[in-house]
Amino acid sequence: MVVTFFIFLFLFKLPLGEAAGSVIQGRWPIGYIIMMAVWLYKIAVKSGKFDVLRGSIVGISQDQRIQLLLTVKRNERNPSHSFFEL
């Protein structure tokens, strides 16, 4: 973020306030997505749904690359359903 700030200041010659605003505006969506992903993970672990999901994927293949592809493919097929609905 610091590098981005200095690029805005010196390369694009933005005023200080606009450069700072641009950096803050870029951080907000990324931070929000990470916060919500951690929150969803904690809920899934606490409710036991994560173990169900892990068990169903591990039952198909032990290879983690295949597991990732299966998870991504499932979400592409039906994006309206929750990730943890089995």
C-alpha cells in the first residue's frame, strides 16, 4: 500500500488527499472480503459443516489439486447455492 501511495503521489502527480483516498478506497473491499471469508470459515467449523464438506471431498480423492478443482467446479455449476449446502 505504501508503494501504491508513492506511485500516486510522484508518478501520477496526484494531490496528497486524493492519493490517500485512493489507497484507502482500494483497501476497503479487500479487507471486507477477507473478514467475511474468515467469519464464514469459523461458522462452518463451529457448526460442523466444514467436517461434512471435508469428508465428502476427501472421500473422492486424496490429491489436494483434485479437491480444489472439484470445489471450484461445484460452485461454477450452481453459483446460487451456498458453498456448504451438500
